[in-house]
Amino acid sequence: MRIAIIGGGIAGMAAAYELELARHGGVSVQYSIYEASSRLGGVLSSEHAGGLVLEHGPDSFLTEKPAAAELCREIGLGEDLIPSNDGERQTCIVVNDRLIPLPDGLMFLIPTKLIPTALTPLFSLKTKFRMALELLHPPRPSDEDESVAALVERHFGKEVVDRLADPLLSGIYGGDARHLSARTVLPKMVEMEMMYGSMTRGMLAAHRAMRKRMAAQKTAAPKGETPKKPRGIFTTLRGGLQQLVDALEQRIDAKCVRLNSPVAKLARESDAWRVTTSEASELYDAVILATTAWAAGTMLKDVDIDLADELSIIPYSSSITVNLVFDEKDLGPLPKGFGFLVPQVEERAMLACTFVHRKFVREGAAGKVVLRAFLGGMHKEAMLNETDEALVATVREELAEILGEEIMRPSAKPELVHVARWRRAMAQYAVGHKDRVKWICKRARSHSGLKLAGNAYDGIGISDCIRLGRQAARELVTEPAEKLKPEDRERTQAR
């Protein structure tokens, strides 16, 4: 069986790794990875400088989603997994150039503690009163999707959308709460509303249930057993996420990798798929499209125009990361926590800033301050056309205005600067996304040997992409065998 993997990001690499495992397990399979750029890894890209690790794209993955950590352990990187430094974890929101910490007991968007919520300057008295009344919301069964902003505003008011929901989701998706799908992005909150009416009551019930489970597990644990340390919310690699890319690349047959090979055309010929680049045209039994949805749509236009159109409709945002490295003695003491988020209503270029040296403790970071600013998003695509110098100047100016010149001293010069641009890289789960993806998956299944993987379908994170890439490869090597009669399957396995 010959399989073409189009796209050499983490989803495509995970698919190739899974096919390598199948080959070592005796399955007769060949594959090729077509990557348009000069390197594998997609947005996973790290730089080492003076003992520091600078991430150009994402800096970590969610610990609660296991696929990334499992893959790291499989390929020998288990000892290099490091958790986020959650003892220092605190997030601030910028309001009128002031950094206001998120109140204690705030579980994502839902307040669960009365006194911290009542005392926080993040919300007005009117909003706090509305939060108290939210406990009276009746259950609201509904099969219709709506935006995150509509859901949150109905329960807590517009100020919570502007100062909390929008910056939090912009930090994750680079998108806008007024367009993101509540059913896809916040499914648990939608379920809470249907069951309890009040999302606060739903969250408190979930929290009580979790504490009971933890107490039961503690009681059931053998006496003398050392309790497990709490895991960090985020996990990364000691050498940066490029370490994962490099380790996977070593396990993928180099002869199968085709860099600088954008696919110009994808066509169906009888029971095969023809993949055409500017230099060659080859036939394959199956194709894994591990690209952005819009790129997959472009390639599938001659195969299935309806599927291509639905894929092309999925919106994407662009982003910019700006890494600034300072000597600690050149700056004043930074505020506590991992960094801050900037609401859209503040009308700033920055979406967020992470204090990287606090989020993950690495030996090389001693005495250094690493600030990572995020710009771009759905409303600021034009910023990608600005020069590096202009972007750095904007970030430094806004940092001085937000943190104050007593911290960002005018005399402080960064020792290292790096700017990375990621055009149309982050899928946006717009209202109706769940139904659209359900239709897309059903339609894709009607084309034998076609699989889709990437951040456009069922999760935007690194773990999601790894899970979908491996799943696509696994399905392709098992489906042909499952279609055989038992006696034919035995003969095939014997060969």
C-alpha cells in the first residue's frame, strides 16, 4: 500500500511515525511526506541561544490531553518532559493600562468564590450583581449552536465577554468570542446550562464531584505510598518543542521526506490518487491531508467541489510572536505570574505577553528575563506586513505603557530579539463548526483512501494534531485488512 502524506507539520509527522511503526510490525506500506517549506514541524520551532530556549510557535501542550506526552515517551523523550511552574501561575488582564489578576476561584470563565469575585476590580458593581443573579438561571435545553459571546453575555453580561472571555479565547485561538462556537469551544458549559441552568451551580457541582473522587482515591491508596505530585497544567520539553520534531524526524525514513514540494494538484484516477508537484506526478492508494483546511480545499477542488468548499469555509487567523531577552538586572521586578492578556477593547496591538522564564523553569534561564509577546489575530492581519523593527518597537512601547517605565526602563536593551510570523495557521471554530466538521468527515469517508488531519477538525492543540495524525494512519493500514474475508486475511498476514 502506498500512502501520500501532504503536510509535514506535527500531524503529518505523527502519521508518518505511525506508518513506520506499521512497517516495523510487518505491514507492507510505503509512504511519502510532501512538505511545501524547507523543514518539517510546521509551527513547532525552537531556537537555542546562550542556554535559553525560545519558542517561535506554541511553547507547550495541555497536560490533560495525553497524546503528545505519550508520543514523547514512546520516542525516548520522557525524561525531558517538564511541567509548567504552577506555583508561580497567575494571569492578569489589562484594564486601562493596569494589570488586574484574575480573582481566586475563577474556573475559566465561571466565578466559584464569592469574596474574591466581590472584591476584584476586574468587574464593575453592576457586573458583580449580575454574576450573583446568575445562580437563578433556569435550565435551557437547546440543540442550536451560538457564539461564545452570546452564551457568556446571557449569563454574566457584556463586560465579562470583553474583559474575560474574549482575551482568554484570543490567547488560545487567536480569535473572537463573538464568532467562536460555544458547542465546540465550551461544550462543558453548554452542558451545564442545559442541566443546571446556572453555569456557576454546574461548575460547583463538578468541583464537589472532583473533590469526592480525589478523596476516594486517597483513601483507596495503599498506606505508605507517596502521593503523586500534582501535574502542571502545561507540559513542554527541556530542549523546546523542536526536540520533538527532531526526534520524530530521526524515526521517519529520510528517503520518504520531500521538502520544498508543494502539491499543485490532487486527482482521482480509478482506485488511486494522483499527487502532482512541479517536479513529479505519482500514484498512491491513499492520501492523508495533514494541511490547513483551506489548503486541503484547494487541492480537492477537482475531486469534490462540495467538500472543497466546506473545507475552505473554515476560517483561520494569523499570529506573530516576538521574543525579547533581557538581563534581569536591566529591568525592574516584574509582576507575579505567567504574564498577562490584553482585551480587544483596550485597542492595543498586543494580544498577550508571557513571562517565559517563569512559566517553565530551565537552568539556562537563570538571570535572564524572557518576554514573549503575541500579536495579530482575526482583527489585526495587516500587522504581518510590518517590518520586524516596527513590530519590536510596538511591543516595547506597549510593554512600557502597561508594565510602567520603572520595570521596562527606557535604557534597557534586549540582548536577543526574534520575530516569527504564522500566516493563516490557526483554525477558528466558528458557530456551526461541529455540524460542518461532521458533514466534512462523512463526505471524506465517501472517497476511498482519503483522510484528514490537523487543527481544523477536532481540537487545535499539539496533542489533538498528534492524535488525529496517528489515527488517520492507523485507519488506513487496518481498513484494507478489515475488508478482506477471514481466509484472505490469514493469507495476507502469512505473507
